[in-house]
Amino acid sequence: MLIVRKYGGTSVADVQNIISAASNIAKTYSDGNRLVIVVSAQGDTTDELLAKAAKISGGAGKREIDALISTGEQQSAALMAIALRAQGLPSVSLNAAQSGINATSAYGNARIKSVDPERLRFELEQGNTAVVAGFQGMNKYGDVVTIGRGGSDTTAVALAVALNADLCEICTDVDGVYTADPRIVKNARKIRVISYDEMLELSSLGAKVLHNRSAEMAKRYRVPLIVRSSFSDAEGTLVKDVPYMERMYVSGVTVDKEIAGVTLLGVKGEPGGAYNVFSLIAREGVSVGVITRTAGTGSGDISFTVVRSELGKVLGALEENKDVIRYTDLKYDDRVAKISVVGAGMESTPGVASGVFEALYAVDIGVKMISTSEIKITILVDERDTEAAVNAIHDRFFAMGAHDEEKR
Ligand code: ASP
Ligand code: MG
């Protein structure tokens, strides 16, 4: 098999970790596989480099920041290649340009445009294990650009696509994707197999195991993906096309605590009322989460959520433009948490929504806002109720027997 395997920052945090990852790689190699390794920067290196730059200047400029922070991954790549060679495995480290990773020019948040796999193929043919610096690409000016925090996962999937690899493994500090965050929900279980759609929802909703652009790309190109621990042989979670999706309607419950809710009371019901509100917020560069609109006679309320750190900006803009938007009152709540229940085929399975409400009712927790889509139900609760709410919902759907993974 040709495997692209990525090691996250914790997995290469110190010399000992690198050496033990290298011996795992050597073992996979001697089992008859060819490997391309993608590495993240060691531990908190990226943050430390950013902090150093900030100490010198608050206006370092995105180009120099990218030149700086991309070195974290390059260090890891060279160290890993050194560790592999020390174990007798022929290996070369490659940066983004050498690996043929072409990206857009957006310093700090570039997108991978294409990968020219010639050099990688050549190294593999030579019998080398290539170790590629994650998180970066080369733009049309020949500059190194980074592709967004946590982007090494996306590098790995992009290389797997370009090389038509048999498998992309994401080796990290958790041993797979769970039905809920095990730190919050003690009954959380590891998901053995999950569909691309569900994985995509879980990662964009803050399950934080995978960079969500990597899940997106894996889905688009149908790359079989495994999320597993770097430190153990535990089986991990396989992300792929799941043919019997309808058998299982809930795959996980996620939480996002960094949310604030805003309600505009008495917004005029005339055409364009909602447009005025949301175009204003869009101009502030803030994206909106859950939206609900209650229509009264002639006027109604509009509620929506934003990321908590953007609340001040949004309130300022709304107050400044009160004469355009014409609402009677503005209320906000910066102590809300967003809980989402994710599952493919939920739409065609009756009773999921009522199950969520029943679970919350049983523990006496009120719901502030609700929105549903084909694949998820999102509710807002008081932040203080988060743990109780997630556990109640999780146990409602994942109590023994209700969720039979073996059937998948
Ligand atoms: N080192 C980068 C970060 O910390 C990229 C990554 O870890 O994937 O965001
Ligand atoms: Mg990192």
C-alpha cells in the first residue's frame, strides 16, 4: 500500500516522540508499504514563533509571519528524516516547494491549488520515505505561505489525493473520533466507522480532531481516512463512504461554548428588514450561526448567534445603524453554548428532535434557540447547563443498544 501518514504537533513534540514515531514508520515500511510522512511543528512551536514576532513588532506583516512559522514544520520534517535514517530507513525531508504544493497567495490562510507529485514520486521510486513539512504551500511568487492553523491535516489529504494513495492516516494525540468529547461525556464511545458527511459536520462543529478543510477534501476525492493515536496501536476511526448510513441516525454530539446570542426586538416586517441586519453583520466580516425569526403583526424579532469574541463588534455596528435597521430593543446573551446532534439520515428518521427535547426536559434544561438541517439539530442552552445537557442528549441516543455500531 501507499500510505500518507500525518503526525500532529504532540506526536513529534520532543526527540523521544520523534524517535518512537520513526520506529512505527519503519515497522509499517518493513511490512511492505511505501510511505509519505507529513509532520506538524513540534508542540507549541507555532505559537512560540508567533509570540516572538509579536514581541518585536505588532505589524510584522503576513508574508514574514508565514516565512517564520513555516519553519516549525520544516524543523520537524528534517528531524523526522534524521530519525528515520538513524533507523536505517532511507529518507528525505521536503518543504512545500520541493513537494510541489502550489497554493493561493493569501498569506496566513492560503488554499492548496494543486500538487505536482513528480518529486515525491521520484523519491518513492528511489526507495525513500519522504517527510513533508505540513501546513504550507508555495504561491505564484515562489513565496512560502501557510494554509491556516491546524492545516497539516489538509496537507496530508492533498498529498494522498495527488499520489492516489491507498490510505491517509492522521496520527494524533487522541485514539479516534468519539461520539462526544470524552472530557465532558464519560459514556462517550469511539466511532469505528463514520461517513464523510458526518465527519465533516463533526469537524466543522468543533470536534477538533480534524482540520475541517481536510475532511472536506477527503470527501470530495473519496480518500479513505483513518484517525488514530500516534502512541498506541488502538484501531482508530475510519472515515469513508458508509453504505448503510440509514441504519444509524446519530453519530455524535458536539459542543461549542464560545457563542453569544443576539436578539433584535420589533424589527419592521417590511421587505429587506432581515437583509439589512445580516448584510450589516457581513460587512463587519462576522459570520452568523443559528438564525431564528419570529414574525408578529407588522414587526417581529430576529435572533442569531455569533462567535463570542465578535460580539462587541456586532453590537457596536447594530447600535450605530439603529436608524437603518429600525428595531425597538436589542438584547444579547454572551453565556450560551451551542450543542449539535449530528447524524446522516436524521431527516428520514422520526423522533430525533423529540428525543433531544425529551432528554433536556428530563433534566429540566430549557432550550434558547433551535435550528435543524438534514444532518444535524443545533440547540442553544445556558452555558452553565452545557455538561448536563450534552450528557443527557448523548445518553439518550447512545445508551446500550440504541446505537449499534456493529451493524455499520
Ligand atoms: N503548526 C500549525 C499549527 O499549529 C499547523 C498544524 O499543526 O497543523 O496550527
Ligand atoms: Mg500545531
